[in-house]
Amino acid sequence: MTADQITGRAGERAELGRMLTEIRAGSGRALVLRGEPGAGKSTLLRHAAEEAAPARVLSATGVEPESGMAFAALHQLLHPVAGLVETLPDAQRQAVRTVLGLAEPTAEADRFLVSAGVLSLLAEAAAPHGLLCVVDDFQWVDQASADALLFAARRFGGHGVGLLIGTRDTGAARQALRGVPALQIGGLDAGSAGEVLAARAAVAPAPHVVELVVAATGGNPLALRETAALLSTEQLTGRAPLPDPLPAGDGVAAVYGEQVAQLPEPVRLVLLVAALEGRGDPLLIREAAERLGAGADALYAAEAAGIIDMRPAQITFRHPLLRSAVYTGATPAARRAVHGRLAALLDERDEWERGARHRAEAATGPEEGVAAGLAAVAERARARGGYADAARTWAWAAELTPDPGTRAHRFKDTAVAAWLGGHAGQARTALAAARELAREPALLAGVAQLDGRFELSSGDAAEAQRIFLAAADRAVAEPTGALRRTVLALLADAAEAASCVGDTEAAVHIGRRVEELERLHGPTEEPAEAFLHGVLAGMGAMYGGEAERGARLLRRALDGLADVGDGAAAFGGEAATLLWAAAAASLLGESDVAGDYGARAGRVARVSGMVGTLPVVLENAATAERMNSGFALSAALSEEGLALARETGIDNSVAAHLANLAVCAAVRGQEEDCRRSAHEALVIAIPHRLGLRAGVATYALGLLDLGLGRFDRAHERLASLVTAGPGTGHPVVAWGSVADRVEAAVAAGDPAAAREAAGFLEQWSARSSSARARALLARCRALVSDDDTAAAALLQEAVELLADDDGAAYDRARTALLLGERLRRDRRAGAARPYLRQAAETFHRLGAVPWEGRARGELRAAGESGGPAGPDALAALTSQELRIARLVADGASNRDVAARLFLSPRTVEYHLYKVYPKLGVTSRTELARLLQ
């Protein structure tokens, strides 16, 4: 049915018209048309496609037999624009080429990298007049394609790309498409329904007959057409009663079933081949049908019966319900016979993936050859980034696997793929099945490690810690020591969990276990193992009161970091190794060095396509920027990490990013944002026993009060960080907040608490070689000193220690403010003004509004009447613009930036076009100079 033949639907057509106008004007938009079978969704989709010109149209239709084949729908949609793939950034290009079958996977692709490549390709295809992507029968689209398209749709922005989806109104479809604007396609109004009935009826129906039929069918266009064909002249004119019931809803399918059942056996057979083949390949359908005993005449008869439409390149069913009727009407034995014949023919064509699926459908019980074929299909889907479809295929392979041990391995693979695909429930179910079947020690350890990682990502961190330690106990009992590396990895995971909880006793225990492992099996010669051993043992010693020995172990580990190389792969990869280095530096009191390692980890994760771990790595990268005074960029990184963590279901990473956003908002004096982020972080952190995240969120609230001059409240909050136990606080947060605790205690009139906090910092920083750590200690000593002259000298020393440290701009400004305040109170206004001016200007540049206000107030009191500076240019940038500007300033090309931020190059160009005038620059060189 063409657009001119649509009856009614004026409102729906108007909405589609508005969507097309927006797309042609360069805006991006997605829209779902949902309704019951026969409601007219496909007709409206065709109408939109016909009206889209001059915009380009790409289309795909989900088919049930291919709903488990990763990227099947995406291949159908993007194949016409495959030639544009070469314009994409390198990593995205390789991922999309793999998805489209243009290249073999060279490494395991991440689903977000694939999705970013799809977005870039659609953006390129949209030039110059826009692009409309039409996807029908979305309920049968494979998960990998659905994930990629919806990821892209959320980022269409100013690309001029539209995604129009038609789907049956099911619970699963609503869940998958939540957040996407939708139109409910119901029945036609009475007048339009009457027109449809009259157009298909043999004679003009009587008015009361029209009324009865419309009421019975709910105005469903398909039901109306089928009813018109079924009614006799007497029934249409009202001289005979109507059938009861009329074919409404499921009754339409029953009518189709009766039509199919009345066809001759050869026709039903060829229709079954077409139904199970899925793609409508005329040659394959003909050959399979002929080998099963149905000739070409049967195909022609099926077409003549109005069941299928035949074109040179494709055979399609007139309606999906007809295909369902053919499938339902066939016996299981007939289906297996057809699947078996299709598998054999596909093998002859060397289409082994499709052949493996058909062979599995033909199986009558477990069979290793069939299961191995499915496992190979799953492995290929995972390599291409289709994790959800890989998980379903691995689960299918596991069910067909006769050997329990092999079945356990396949359920474990199912769990990994399901987790990476964002399906936590399926992952846990598969892991439980693997655990029940596993017997060999290495597999048991691997299953336990996965169980712990799942729990650490989204559950109770203390429970994850218990799981890791119990698994390490079992693995270390192996007499050969063959699982030494596995035990070390489990202990490292347990240490990470203990760090999240804030359980220092567990850290001490883990450190001793690591050293016991070395005594049992001797020193390792593997640099990666030696590095991790040193970090874990050093952490345990530091927390256990052996500070000097712990510091030696940690420094030795950091000295060996350069030798780790490819060995890092056994322990989570290079990014994970850098995060352990950051933890070691942090324990040594060198937050600036720790920040550098964290930032490096973020860069490694981006360029290596490790998006599955990127939300976690971005936690550390964002913290590193915050510790180095980059509050705007830190917030931007956390916003990116927060979005990715929510999309991947990593709840505990969500808490981490919210806590960091709360601190950044506190520095800026954004009270509402700070309180909201901190509250949301605590809602996750407290029940999940995330002491580190709970501590940071609480610190944010204390820092907010301190900046806004609520000193008693700040003192109370910050002091609580010291007494908070595992699950509600963390020693690293207690150490990191000491300078703020001292300042709050002094301002609140509690000098004893201030001296106690300063003494704590002195012990913690004793072995630090960092100028920043020494400067903070000098600042705290000054605040608790009773000698004004000595205090001023200590503050002066702290300012000088930080003079050449750009990353310490915030702490330098805080120290200069304290020094200026003291000098002014000592009636040395002239000496105070340079420090107060420096503090005010730095706070302004960093966006630290309450601190700038305090500094300018002191400056006025010191006799300088200058008002606040104009707005900081960087503050005018959005988070996305700031991330892009920072990468460009670091020397990245537009294509590199697109690859790292999962954008299209056109998006990068669009944002830079806005960044330059906002910052008052005209070139990359000027941008780099400004940001550096």
C-alpha cells in the first residue's frame, strides 16, 4: 500500500512529516511505532520512506530465524553504505568492517566501539540531505544490532539522522525501547475503518454491519481486510448473521492457519522451507525444497494463493503472521528435516555460521559436533562485539553439550558474554549452571573469580571480597602450584574489593597471603607477577603498621613497572596495572604521582578499545584530574563514565562517578548538584558496602560546608571520616581530607582536633618524597601553630613548594588564601594583597566560586577594591566540548578524538566549530596554548 492509499491516520502521518522535516534540517531524532499485528505499522513506515526525499533511506526488517545472529539486521541496514566505512576513525573502521563481514576480527571488539562506528557511519551517510533509517519488526532484531542502533540514536544530535522503528507492542519491546519516543498505533477511527471494509468487500456493506465489524475488530486494518474477504454478500448486506467470533486479534492468525492447512502438501513444504530459511534466498529455498520433494510448481502455487510474494532477489511472506502460521502448522519432525537440509546446503556454500544454527535446530539431543559448531558461532559473535547474541548462542551450545566439563566451560563463556552484553540476570544464571557442573580446579577458580567480579561491579563489595578469598584458599591447596598465577589474581581482586570496602584488616591479611605464596613457591621471575606481588605485600605492610617495609616494597614495585610489558594481560591488562601503580603511589602519600598513573590508565583504556572496563578506569582518570585541580575536566570525565556505567549496568561505578561529581560541585559551590550527587552515591554505596565511595560522598558534603563558611557543620562531617568503619568510610579518604579537616577544626574552634589531624598527616606523609605532600603538611602545621611568625613562614614555605606544580593550583590557592588572611590580620595588608589576588584569580580560573568570593572579600578588606574578574571562558563550554577541546589541545586529530569519545568525526567538527568562538581562539595551536 502506497502513501496515497493510506486510509485515515492523519495524526500519525503529520507526526512522521514533522520528523522528516527535522531530519532534512539537520536534527537527529528517533521514533517508535508500536501496536498489535495488522495495525498498519509497516504501511506507515513505507509512507515515511516514500516521503523522505531528498533524504537518503536505509531499511531493515527483523526476521525471527535471524533474531539470534549477531548484527544480522545491522548488516541488512548498512550494506548500501558500506563504501563509506573507509572514512571512519581506525578503531571504528575495523569494528564496522568486521560487523559487515568485510574483514575478519583482529581482536575482540567492544560493543560500544562497534556502536560508535555505526554512529559515525550513519553521520557520514546523512550528508548532505539527511538520513532516515527504517527498522520494521524490531521485536525480531538481533540484540547486537538493537544495542548499536539505540546507542547511536541517543547520540544523533545534529547529525540529521532519524531512526524510525516499527514493533509489536510487547513487554520485551517496551523494555528494550524505553526512553525512545513512541506512537501507539491503535485501530482506525470508525469512518476510516468503514472505508477499508467497503474497499475490500464484494458489495457495499450495510451501515449496521460496518458498525458491528469495526467494533469486533477494534478497527485493526488487517482484521478488517480479512473479514471483508470472508463475509458473504448476505452477511455484508445484513440479510444473514455474521460469524461468531470474527477474526480479530489472534483470530487473524487462526484464519491464516486455516488457509495454510488447506494447501496441498508440496506447497506447505516449500512454505516451511521459506519460513525456516529466514532470508528469502530464492535459490536456497528452491534447492532445499526440491531435495525434499517439492518442485518449483509448489512455489508458484504458494504465490498464487497469496501467501508469499516472489521477486528475483527475494521471497517474502505477505505478512509475518502467515510465516508464523506456516511454522505453527508444521510438525516438529518436518521442521527438523527442513533445518537439516538447509544446514547441508549452507555447508556446501561455506556459510558455516548459518549452517551451524540450522544443524542445531535439527538436533534431537546433545551432540558434541553440533554444540562445537554453535560455540564457534558464539566465539565469532563475541569477537565482533555481539556479546548478547554470543551469550544466547553459547547457552544453546551448552545445552547440546554431552560432556559435563565442557558444558561447564560453555556456561562460563555464556556468563562472560552476557555480562559484557549488559544482561546481568542471564550472566548470573549461566554462572550458577557452570558452578554446579565444574570439577577441575582451574575452572572452579575461574567461575569463582567471575562471581566475585560480578558482585564487585554491581553488588556487595564485602561479599565479593569473601568470594575471592575463598576461591584463593581452594586454589592455593593445589599441590603442584600450577594455579599460582590464578591465586595471585584472586588475591589482587580481593585486595581491590577490600579497598572498595575500606577494610584495612583484610588488606593486611591479603598482603601476608601474598608473601606466604612466595615462601611456598619461591620468588617469581615474571615482572608482572613481581609487580603485583610487591604492591599487594606493600599495601598489607603499610596498613599493618610496618610503614618502612611497606614503603620499600611499594617503591620496588613501582621501579619495576616499566618491565611489566605484555605480562599485564594476565592481570587485567595495562590499564589495570597502571591503576595498581596509582594505588601504590597514593599509599606513599604522593597523590600527584597517583593522579598521573590514573590519567595514563584512562588513555590506555580508550585507545585499546577496553570500553567494558572504561567506566571503572574513568573513575581513576576523573579522580586524577580532580587531584590535579582539573575540576571541569574531572566532572566531564565522570559524566562520561556515569553514562557508560549506567548503560552497562555497573552500579558500583555509578556510585563512584556520582561521588566524584559531588566533590567537583562542592569546589564550585553548586550546593544543589553536590547534595543530589552525594545522596545518589550514598544510596548505592551504603548497602553495597562501598566505603571508598561513601567516604568520598561524605567528604564532598563536608567540603561544600567548608567552602560556604558553615564551619561547625564542616568540622562534624569531615571528622566523621576518621571514625567511619569498613563499608562506610576509607582510610585513603581520611588521609586525603586531612588539610580540610584541620582548617575546619580551627575555624570551628576545636584546636585539639586540628592538632590531632595534623599529627595523623605527619605520620602518613613521613615517607613521601612529593613536594605536594610536604606542602600540605606545612600548611597544616601552620594552622595549628601558636606562633604567628612561624605559621606565616610555614605557609610561605608551602606556597613555594607548590610554585612549579600546575596540578596543585587549587591547593596553592587555598594556601595563598590562608597566608593572605594571616598577613592581613597581622596588619600587613600590602604583603597580603599579592597572595590574596593570586588566590582569587586561581579560584576564578578553576570555577571555585565560594573560595573566590572569600578571597575577594579578604582582598577588599586589605584595601584593594577590584571586583571579580569576568567569566572564565572554559566555564562556557559544555562537558562534551571540554573533553573534545582537551584532547585536541593534547594533539589528537578529529578522527582520534572521535575514536576515544565514541563519537563521529562530524560530531567532533560540530563541537569544535562552537568551541573556538567561545574561547576566542582560531586554531589548534591557540587552543593548546590556552588549555596548557
